[in-house]
Amino acid sequence: MVLWVYSSLFMLVMVVGAPWWVLRMTTSGRYRAGLLERLGMIPAGLREAVAELDGKDLIWVHAVSVGEVLASTALVRELRKLGYGVAVSTTTQAGQELARARFIGCPVFYVPLDFAFLMRRYLQVLKPRLVVTMESELWPNLIHTCKREGIPLAVVNARVSDRSFPRYMRLKAVWGPLLREVSVFLAQSEETAGRLREMGVAAERVVVAGNLKYDVVAGTAGFVTEWLKSLLAGERLVVAGSTLGGEEEMLLGAWAEVRAADPDAALLIAPRHTNRFEEVAALIEAKGFGVVRASRMGEAALDRNAVILLDTIGDLATVYGVADVAFVGGSLMKKGGHNPLEPARFGVPVAMGESYENFREIVGAMKEADAIRIVRREELGGVLAGLLVDREGAKAMGARGRQVFEAQAGATGRVVATLVGLMRGEG
């Protein structure tokens, strides 16, 4: 009954929202991308890619967007080393592009809409031994269809946020039976594990495995990283990564204070969402700066009044390794922040805003080690300038951040062991 109501409401939303979707598809490529796959049309390339796995046991990993693709990279790598085939689905276009770049040799596709008949179609093609969803991806029809088909489903890097927990608890009578159909939750933290148990999940189905984002894997340094090194020619670089709307304006507004402290400093901005590249380029120019775009390597030199725009996909993780100071975005706009371990793994000193609830455990560990600076908006320029000027202090801070990264790693091994045991019937 609950699934029938959910599916009916989902269909109603799709029908009522159809005019909006048509409008967005005519004005934005990211809404057209993968549309047929999401509506259940299985591409021939997916069937062929699955066939090329040559009978290997297949694991379907769903990673909604860029952050989840990055978090799942080490997991996918280790599963493939053990001889499993891995198929990866995403929801967003940016996630899809990064997954295709990261998971060479894996079938990569857009996840279908959460209707039971669509999920059954994909399960019939993939024939997975196991389905894995990342973090907070709880799709009722996918979960129930896997249960009916006898396919174990694991929620990996499971997280229940401060915001969503009260909502789950208010609807515990609805969510409880569905959550009990999940084979295992591999929780990021004991806090999430406790919340899952309160939501009705049996204790034996909850495992505290740690956070896969501590095991973040940078891609192979490529053309963009090498281009940056040659472009900088000695200038010290501040990388502002995963920025959201409003944060770029703050960074550009604070940049005069940074340049007053270090006239040779250079700024690189990497917007979180690919559809904002043109918007951010226009903003940089409107603020009186030149723009050097990574997508047009070789077209422009870096002068004193230019800002570098990282308008490519999948390069930020390695570009952080070129930075002297990193600012992690999504944290000045009350959006929960992004992963400070991405720059910390390189020993780069990190600053971010006061909104970091999506990475509270990670930020907590870094704060305890004095390995991160949490800044208010009005402090941004001063903190970035201070980290550039105090080279020894910044170097020591970066080293402490790297130690946090190294000390907390290891979740991937625990997750893999649990998943393999689940497939062998040990869970």
C-alpha cells in the first residue's frame, strides 16, 4: 500500500511537472542528458558493456553526483581488483561525465526514475549479484524490487543528516518497513548508526565502517595540472574549490586584501556545478578581472589581473595538489560544505566557511588537530592572506591535515569485506 501511494504520487508529480521539464530541456542541456535512459530506454551500449564483462559477478553502484562518484572511486577500484564487474549509475550530468572518466572499462549509465517496472528492466539487463547505493540514496521501488528479486542491497557510506532525521522519525511508520528491506547499512559514523537504529533498522543490519571520503582518490595528474604548473611560474596559488553561487563574489571581493599581502598570489575558482561555468566567467569579468579558462589551455597567459577558472570536469582533485592554500566551497552559503580532505591529502592548508554539516566528523577531526581554519564571510580575505604570508605556519597546518587524512583512512577495506561477505551469504 505504501509503495502504491508513493508510486502514484511520484507519477502525479511527473505529470504535473511535465511542462516545466519540457521548458528546461529546451533551454538546458543538462536536463536533456540521459533523459531516455531515465525513462527506461536501455542503451545498446549498456547491454554490450555488460556482455563484455564475460560472466563476471556484477555489482551495480549508484553514485548520484560528483561527490558520490569521488567517494566511490576507491571502492570501485578495490571491487574490480577482486575480479568483480562493476556498473555505475549517476543522476546528474556532471556525475556521469566524471564516472565515465574515472571508471574506464565499467558500464556507466543514468539511473532510471524510481518506478518498479523501470527498475526491473535494468535489473534484468544487469543481473547484479549486489546493488550498492551511496550515502542517503533511498529509493523505495529500487529497494523493494531488489528484495523481491532476491538481490541484496547495501547502502554504503550511509549518512542521516541533522535536517533529514526528524523527517524520517515523523514518518517512521512509513519508512521503517522499507528500511528493513535493505540488507545492510554501512554507516559513516556511530551517530548515523544510532539514528538508523532509531528509525527501525535492526542493529545487526547496521555496521559502522567509517567514511569513504577519508579514502578519497585523486585522479591521475593530467594536462590541466601540468598546464597550471607552467602557467604559475612561481606565483603562489589559492584554489577555491566546489564553489556555489554567491561564494565567487565573496572571493573576488576579498581578493584585493589577499593581493595586498601577497602581490604575486593567483586565484583559481572551480565552481561546483558545470552549468555555472559561463555565469562565473561573466562574474569575474564584471568584477574587473581577466579570465584564464582551463578549457582553453594555451590561449592566454596569466597576468596580474587575471583569475583562473577551472571549467573542466574531474580535475579539481589533482589541482588541489598544486595549491599553496585551499578554500573549500559550499560552506559560506549554508549548504553544508564539501570535502576538506581533498586538499588536505596533499598537505595543503585548508579554510572553509561555517556551514560544514555534511562533513561534520571530518571537520571535527581537522579542528581538533588544528588543521583547518573556519572563517566567517568578513574574515575570508584576512585568513587567506595570513595563510599565504605565514608560510611555515601554513606548512605545519597542512602537514597536520595530511596526518588526519592518513589516520582516518581505511573505510574502503571494511566496506569491501562486508560487501563480499554479504554476497557469500555471510551477512
